[in-house]
Amino acid sequence: MDQIIVEAAPRETRGKNAARRLRVIGIVPAVLYGGKGGPQALQVNTKHLSAILRSATGHNTILTVKTQDGEHSAIVKEYQVDPVKGTLLHLDLLRVAMDVLMRVKVPVHTFGEPQGVKLQGGIFEMVTREVEIECLPADIPTEFRMDISALMMGMQLHASDIQLDPQKMKLMTDPLRVLAHVVALRVEEEKPVEAVAA
């Protein structure tokens, strides 16, 4: 696994105005917490972190955060994005121990065309787009890919259908949780038009 290094400087100033000034120069405020150390107010490069979040591993990417007191393995726990501009506003970085199990959410992606759509005129619906698993940081998968070609009308894909390595990871989401299904097209019955009183 390639090491992704994030240089982080201590954040001396607090408050909305200080954070706004940082964002103008391409820096995003962040907090590093969890593990053995206390919380640290930091500032990191916006472009670098945005590229990491847009990568295949996304928010589950294991980072090496370099601070004044050393290097910390961490993942992005939470992040805020400007709803209009789409720019990063703030990051929460969680320290992780590479030998300690952790819970993460992993996206589920499907491929293929369901038989129930092709042959029976059904509609494919994705119900749940991510599942939670427990594993070591180094074993976090990028995604789970599931073939939906065999789905017929009325059939469902459940969390328990995901192929995962039981030696490395454990499914924390309810195994019966529906991920996707093929359903009949619902046609709403037209209500009779009531006579309008003159």
C-alpha cells in the first residue's frame, strides 16, 4: 500500500474569520483527534486533501499526517463541503492504529443489466449504497462490486450477498438489509373527477 503523506501545520488562530482567511489562500482547517494523543488544531493543503477524497479510496484512505510532534496514521472521519462552490470547509482526521480493528463504511457498486429489467419490464432500484464493516486499516476495501445480471422481478440483493474475506473483515450492517431490487412499475390509479358544484 502506497504511503500518502499529508503535511500539516499547527493552526494558531481560531474562529470563522481566521478560517475564511485560510481558505482564501488554499488552506483548509482540520482537527486531528483520537488514539493516544489529544486533539490538535491543524491546517492542511485544500487541493491535496480534495484530490485524496476524490480518489478511489476516498474518505477511507489511510493518511500519514506529518505534524510538529511526528507522524500519525489517520483517516478522514468527517468533512464539510461548501454546498455552492463544492470546496472543502473543514476536516476531522481520526488517528488510527494499524493493528486495531476499526469500523468503516464502504460503497457498494453494481454492474450488469438485471434480467428482470431486460425481460420482464421491471425497474432496478438501488436501496442501500454503502455497508459497514469491521477490519484492520490496511484491509479496508475501496468498494464492493456486485453483479446484478441474474436479478428477476421481485428479487432482492442483501448485505449478506456481499463476498467478503471472513479472515479479514466482518459485516456490521444487518445481513438482511436490502441493497437493491427489481420491482414492477407502479402505475397510480386515476381518481375519478368529482363533479364540481356550480
